Amino acid sequence: MSYPPPPHFPPQLPPQPPPRRHTTTALTRTLGVLFLVVLVGGYAAAVLLTRHIWDDREATRITYATVTSDGAPASADALVKVRDVVEKRLYGIGFSGSEVKIDNDTVVVTVPSRDPDTVRDIAMPGQLTIRPVVHAMAAKTGPQTPPPAPGATKPFPAQRISDEKELRQSTNPSIQILALQYQATRCGDEDALAGHDDPNLPLVTCSADGQTVYLLSKAVLSGTEISEADSGYNRDAGRYVVDVALTAAGTNTWSEFTSANIGAQTAFTLDSRVVSAPQIREAISGGQLQISGDFTAESARELAGILGSGSLPFSLSPESSADALLPATLIAKLLRVLVIAVGIGVLAITVTGAVYLVRRPATPHW
């Protein structure tokens, strides 16, 4: 007798817990909100501190008239050279973001400063010569306030410049004596011959401080023999100096001259005025010169910039100045891009974090 199989019952599984829901504790939510607040607040503070990068720069636009020694209009090539020289000078004194444009026969310079005097020296002719000293005497007017820099005031007429040359660059010894006596009474005045003297003729001129009058021989070196110039502080002399490196041709000329003139006094003239008159103590063959004088750190740096940039082919006379604006520098533009990129990142993180905190339910933290 057979019996039917027992009924089949499926195995009983233990009760399963309900599906877990991803939750956020109250502490985690608080920390997340605090992080987002700090992130947004920090970015807002950074934007506030760098708000100047969004502004154009305050500037001054100075218009210079071109003044040639013969009164003739400046050539196109000369104007291009002037632009290049002025740009180098501005870069040398820390105004690399300036603009220099040629407008017909005028030079328009826009510098990031509201004080035109900060760039007064860029209009200097910048003609350096090295001349042997023939005679030196004290000025009759005593110590003087340094005269205005060439180019800082209205130029002298061509006839006045011609008269100065005839008197102060004469090869006649009698006229040279008269010129010395006359020049000794006006060392405190602006020099009409500044930047216009002929390096191939003698020169009667004053020192930059207005205390000494010199009769100088024709130049043995000029600014065209300068390859570069820099300024620094000479600890041994206890003063600021300008170091000048000569070209190969200038090095040979200076070596031969110093070898043959040990013990002689030689003057460094800048735009017809003597800035330094040292005595040659030994032959100098390395092509390195050092100009010392009553320089400050700023004036030495400016002189080095003028000598290193070359001389102007003619004088510049300021006609007018006006307030202007210059676009932001390249660095400011890069900072703008960086701030915008960081802002996009901050926005993405903030939105993502906010959505995450809103969509996940919170459970109390025990």
C-alpha cells in the first residue's frame, strides 16, 4: 500500500528588512551647508579684493612737439626712431604698459600715472659724450638749483641754438676764454645748447650741479658706442652709480685713450652738461665705464635707462597734457580669466552641493 508524498512547502526565509534609503545626518548636512557658505563667501571676498583688475588704468596723455636744430620738419625715419627710444625709456623706468604714438609731426605718450613729472626725463635728448677736460673753474653764481631737464620746457629758437654754438664751441682760444667767463654767470639757467652740441668741436659748459664751468676738448666717445647701461650702489664709493658697457669699437677707442692719458681729467657730459669728471688713473681695457655723481637710486636708474635706450635725433617739447585711460595690462587680463574660471567652478560646486543636500532626507544624529 503506497502513500502519497507529503506536501511540499517552500522554505521559510527570515523576514527581510525594508530597503535602506540613503540618508544624511543633521551634522553632515550642517557641515555641507557651512562648507558651501565658506566657499561662496571666500570667492566673494577674493573678487572684492581684486576688483581693481576690472577697471581701466588712470593715465596721462602728453603731447610733444618735435624740435629739430635747423627748424626743418622731422623725417618719418626719425619719428620712428623717437617712438622706439621713448618706448625703451618708459620700459626702463617701469612704465611698460604705456602707449607711444606718432600723430603727424607730434609724439603722443600715454603713461599710467596722473603726474606728468614722473616721466619728464623721457624727453631728454640723452646725448652722452666723453670729452677731455682742458680747463675748469668755479662758477661765479655759486651753488644753484639744478636747471629744468631738457625737454621739460619750451625749446629755444634755432637762431639761439646757433648763437650758443658759435660762442661756446669756438676753436678760437680768445673766444673760449670769453665763453668761460660768460658761462660762469649763468650755470643756473636752462641750457639752450642741451643736446645740440657738436661732438667734433670743443665745448664750454657747466656741471650738472651748477658749481663748475669747464672747457672741454672734442669728444673721444659718444653714446653710439654704448651697448648697455645699468645702475647700482657702489659700496666702496658710498653712492649710486651708472655702469656702462661699450661696444667693441668703443672698447678699443677707450682703451687707447686711457692708456695715453693717465692722470688726465675726463668729463662725461649728458646733453651738454658735465655729470661726472673723474681722473684717469689707469688704462681701462675691459670696455666697462662707471659714471658717478650726485645720483639717487631713482635718478641713477633713469640715467641708465636713457643711456641704454639711445639718444633722440631731435628734441621733444611738451605741448599739452590731459587725463586719460589705458586698458588693463596683460597680467590684469589673465587675472580676470582666472577669477571667471574659479567663479564657474565655485558655482558648479555650490549647485551640486545644494541639490545633493536637498534631495537626500535627513535623519537625526544621536
